[in-house]
Amino acid sequence: MCYYTVQLLMHTCGHEKPSGRTKVDCGARRCKYSATHPESGCSNCVNTCRQWMLQPQSVSAGSSPTLCFHCAHARRYAT
């Protein structure tokens, strides 16, 4: 089944922020979300084809030398 990879950026506070996502195509003709699924001519798609994607998979996109927005905001107004 198709799924997305979600790139996560790690901040110095330890929080992660999504920085992008990429669709991974399973290549199955019977998967509604695959590029190989026929656009037309699939007369009974809801009963014969997979109608869902797998859960997104997280991958590291690196680290940031800064705090996340929420921690930076909290630090700014904590005094």
C-alpha cells in the first residue's frame, strides 16, 4: 500500500517539526492511491481496490540550532 514519509526537523529543545512529506507509491494496480491504478475502467473500485494508505513513516531531516516556535515563545514571555 502507498504511504507518506514525513521529514522531521529536531530542534535543540527536543521537539520535532514536520518539514516536508513525500508519497511512496506501492505500484499496485489495485491500490486507489497508486499511480498505476487505472483512472477509468475500474468499475467496482470500492470493492476491488484498497481504499486506504498505510500510516506515515517518520524520517529525520536533520537538526536545527534553534528552539521550536513554542519553546522560543515561552522563553521570551517567561520573564
